[in-house]
Amino acid sequence: MTTVRRTGVKLPDTLREQFKPAKVKAGVLAGATYPQDTYTNHKTGQQEVDKRAGMPVAAIAQALEFGHGQNHPRPFMQSTFANNNRGWARGLVQMLKAGAAADTALRTIGVRMAEDIQQTIRDWPADNSEDWAAVKGFSHGLIFTGHLTNSIDSAVVQADGKIGEEST
């Protein structure tokens, strides 16, 4: 999960009235699970049941991010944050200075964060083993069914822990 925090921002008094402490988060949010599904094993031509059915997408994302078992780390969240966090913070400040409501600005930045993570997944290099690429029919380290990419979302979390509207 990626969180952008900005402190020490000087805002006019008129803008301070609309602020309630909140943060925006993006990534695989709670509740996203892999569906019951089958895929074609391109090596054998057979339909196979996806063994991830019912598993939380966040668990798979974590295994991909940090590596697990024979899988090497593919830090798509960390690299997205490292490459974009300053731009997200600047974008938020620019929207607020332009007069956007705080909740609108946070939701907008959340959408941008989710889109940036999705783009990192899409742009990830071909780094599958030859055997796994043969099963998938292609070599792309973070894409198999597309469910991970489609599960990336964002939400604004209020200081009291209530989650506002999900953004994407």
C-alpha cells in the first residue's frame, strides 16, 4: 500500500476550513480476491483451474513485490512510489492552491496513484522463466490473467478510519 504524507504545507485560512485530517492510499485494497477461473496452459493446450481462486490479491501482490519461494522480487509498488511520490505531493498542493476541495484533490491524486501503479505493472519487463512463459504463452513478470492490474484501486481514509469513496 502506498501512502503520501505531506506536512508543513502553508495554506490560506480560507482553505484550512475545508480540511479534515485524511490520507489517500493506493494499491490492492482489502477485499480483492482472485475469482474461480480457468486458463489455457499453452504448453499442453489444456484448460487448468487457477489455484489462486479465493486468495486475497494483496497476498499475491506481496509475494510478487518482495519475492517468495522460487520467485524473485518484483518491487512494482516500491518503484512506483520512488518514481512518483514527489509528483503526487506537488499535484495535490497545486490542486489545493487552485481551489479544489480537499476531498476532491485527495480522490484525484488517489486515482493518479492507482494509474501509476497499474502502468508500472504493464511496463514490467519480461522476466518469467522459460517454463512459466511457455505455460502462459508469453513472458511478462507481473501479468497473467490481468486480475492484479484490475485490482489496483485507491481510497481516501479519514482520520477516524472511515474510508471514503473508492476512486477507481
